[in-house]
Amino acid sequence: MTRFLLTEDKVITFIEHLQKQKNVFAPHKRGTNSFAFEQVSDPASVMLDYTRTLHSVKKYFMPPREQLLSFSLTDNSFAEPTVDPVDAIFLGVHSYDLQAVFKLDHNFSEGNPEKNYLKRREGALFVGVTFAPDQWHFSGSVGINPNDADGFDVFLFAVENGYAVEAFTPAGESLLSGFEMSEFNSDIPAAADFNQHIYVPQGKLSEVFDNAWDNEVWEETSKECVGCGTCNMVCPTCYCFNVEDGVDVTATVGQRERHWDACMTRDFSEVAGGEVFREELAARQRHRVYRKFKYISDKTGQPWCVGCGRCTASCSAKISIVNIVNKLVQDHEQATVAPV
Amino acid sequence: MKDLYFPVMAEITGVKQLSPMEKLFEITLPGGVDLEHDPGQFVELSLFGVGEAPFSVSSSPTRKGTFELGIRNVGMLTDVLHRMEAGEKVGIRGPFGSGFNVDDFKGKDVMIVAGGIGLVPVRSLINYVLDNRDDFGRLIILYGSKTDKDLLFTDELQQWTDDPKVEYHVTVDSGSDDWTGNTGVITTMIPGLDLDLENTKCVIVGPPIMYRFVLLSLNSKGMPEENIYMSLERRMKCGVGKCGHCQINSSYVCQDGPVYHYPDLADLQEAL
């Protein structure tokens, strides 16, 4: 396919070109070290060169708080909420975050398909961009590289003085049409290396986790962990939720809402009467990590972690999922090597 | 696409006090349609402004027109529910999950081991067997309760006692002065049973601690694992395999359970 050169000085007009077609959401700088996906109002404030956003684009398809229905307490009737497709262009998405969206698509489509999520997902177009791995990224270990354009409508490959732009879908081609760019005929420079890795091929992870249940790493990490659930909140593939009713101050109407929930918190596995099925922090950490590398993976054949590094970057106790997995890998290999 | 989270507005058509803590609610769906559940399945009951929670259906699908939920007053939603009366509305979603596959039980002896409030869900199976009595062999019911004052469904317990085709055994951890029955934990009743082990389907429903001891006892008795079934408690928030709350390893209790065939459960850590 043809690639075009988008020079650095044309990026703003390119964003303006996209804005004429649909709403555009892109990374913006927030605070000193943080980035967030937000709707673009000023194209000059878009940051295409960023490490990672605090939350992934998941927040648009599965909002942190979402109405499931509204009700009237006077006559016990309820009404369907309005759920509109996000129908926007997501610009500057890193490859791991798009793969995370595809994983959520699987979770909300399989078994009982969920209308709310699938409706919001309609019409979303993704324009990817190369990322430079920082100290937390490890997506290469789960098969996702900085220049992976899989699934994108358009990808912006980082090159000297700008981006090599390629469309991969008819919708992507249509996004580019009418925007003047010269052809780009050079090679795409190799993406930068990752600074950390999981030390086995992803195909072997399931086997590692077969022998990881009683590993001491769960107990060790639980000494530092405070069970705050931040790792769940920032994870682009976590989709567990709680459902609660809220009542308006008039006490006549209200809404049933779902909100993101965290398996690292104690009450997540609590049942009526107070029994908690994962009382220990070690058991909760194990559940979280098994969900990323074993439980769903055995059914789908791929890790459910995309290697974005958010859980580790955001952890106030500095618990590293890569260190946990590598400890399991190391112990598994020592246990399976035949004695000399 | 069907909306997964919308309830059907049903009516409470009867309320009966089962014990100081438990009430039995008779629920009628709009138009008196049947719930069409399997014994062992659950529904999500909701009260607008309070919330939603999962409850096992206590009645057998053979009893038409209404269904029953036996509910302990143990939290916010159940507290509000316990103050409600016949004629008031509740939201119902479901039935959900996998119940007892009664076809597998046909022609077999059926043994029920129920502890405390565990009798509520398993009553759906007991009454199913009683309503199709000729399809099954012996019906053996072991029921254990903390005290004789906590015994549930006392009218039905009396019927089982009087029914020559039901082998009903009951024990309480501690009985009051006028209690003349067995005293002791439920496992004390297992060694003395004369069972056709290969031909007996055994169902265990009770608090987590009870499962471990009943399993040990059944194992000593020589009960084959493939003849054992259990129903597990978790807080299913969605009932449709999405919210993650009921997950045990890779199994969702709201989908694969709450009724499990023991060999499928034996490999799951954190199940019991």
C-alpha cells in the first residue's frame, strides 16, 4: 500500500482535516507527567509523542460510571437509557491499546452480547501512532510491537521529521482523502527496543501458570500491596463492574448504574452474610494476574495483558507485573530442568 | 439484541415467615407465566432505589403459576424486602445459571445433604423429585441446622417425616430443651446410612465449611466423586457472565454454576 509523508509542521492541519469528518479524541498533556485521551478542541494541544495515557480509550466504550436504566419510585416503572455510538476518530492510539479494545470486544460479544458496550463501539475509527517504549512498557513480550498496525484504520509510523501515513481500511482511506501529502518511499525505521521483557515466549505462559498457584511471590507482593485496586482501574482489559442504585434528592426517581470495580479490593468477592472468598491480598493479586495470563487466555489462546505497563507505573507500592511473571517463569524453569 | 439488565416487574403474591431470620416470598410474573427454571437455578431480584441481588429459586418448576424465594434478612436489600407485603412489586431477571440436570438423576437414588439455608435452593430439587416420585429411586434427605428454632419449612419437614417414600434425617448443632431429635453436626448422620453407592446421586448445599467435612465423610463412605453435585454461593451482580464478581478461576458461577458436578469443581482452587 502507498505511504505518505506527514511532516511535523502539517500535523495540525491533518488533525483539522480529521475534525471535519468526525469528532476526534487524542492524547493531551495533563499535569506534569500525565496524558489523557480527550476530545480535541485545539489541534495544537494534541500530543502524538507521549508515553501512555493514564486511562486507555476503554473509558469511551465502557464509561467509569454508566446508567443501565432509570426508574420511578412512584410507579415502579423504568426506562431504557440513551446509548449512542461514540462514532469518533481516535487519534494517536498505541498498538497495545487497540489490542486491548479488541479484547474487550471479545468479552462483551461472547456468551451474552452486551448492547451498551457494542452500541458505543459502533463507528469508532482508530489512527495509530508509533510509541517509544519507556521503563514500563513490555507489550513486545505479549506480541504487540510499537509499529504494529494490526486493526488500525490508519497508522502514523514515526519517521524523521514526521510520520509515514498508511491507510489499512476503506474507512481509513476515506479519512486521508482530500489531504495533500507526498508519497513516502523510504523504509520505516525500526522501532526502539523494549526496556523490559517477560523471559518466555507468550505461548509458554499458560504452562508457567499451571505451576504458579503456590508460588511465594503472591505472599511477597502482598506485603507491599495495599489493595487499593488502582492496577484494575488503569488496566485497559479490566472490565469487571459493580451495579448500584442511586436515588434523586426528590426520592421519586433514580438510576441503576454500573461502575468499574476492582478484584484487588476486599469486598469484590464478598457475599451476603460477610463471607469473603479472596480474603488474603495474596489471593487477590494471584487472581488479577491469573486473569491476565491464564483464565481467559486458556479459552482464547492469547494473553489478556497487553503490556502497556499502566498497572506498574501507577502502583503506589511499585509492584511490577513483569517482575511477578518473571519470578514465576524463573521458578517454573528451575522446577522443570532435570537435575544434573 | 436483548437487553441483559432490564428486569420484568413481578408481584409479591405471598409472604410467609419461615424462621426468625427467613421469609418465603411467593412471586408471580406478569400474566402468571411460568419462570421456566430448572431446579437449582437463580434469579436476580431488584428493588428500585435499593439494588439487585441473586437468589436461588426455592420452588420446583412442577409447581406452576408462581415461584418462591426463601430469603434470609442479612443485608440492605433483604432488610427492605422483609418489610414488603403481598401486592408490592419487585424486579426479576433470569432464571440464570446451570441448575440440576434432573434427567441424569432419573432412575437413581437421590441423596440430599442440606445445611442451614442450603435447604432453600435444594428444596426446588426435593419437590421436583416428590412431584415425579416414580421417576426416581430412594429419596434420602439429611438436614442440619444450628438450632431447632432455625429449622426451615417445618410443615414440609413434617410431611417428609410422615412420607414412607422419603428417608428424612435431621440434626441440630444444639437443641432447645424440648428438642427430642438428633444433636450433632450433619456428618454424624452419614456413616450409618445404608447406600447403594454406585446408584446414588448425592447433592450437597450448605455453608462453605460444611462442604469440606461432608466430602470427607462421603469419601470415607466410598461415594464415587462423579455422583456428587454441589451448589455454590457467590454474589453474581450481573448473572450473565460479564461483571466478574462470581468468578472462581476460569469458571463463572453464574454461567457454569451455581450447581457444579463435583469432578468439574475438584480442580478449581478457591471454590470451597
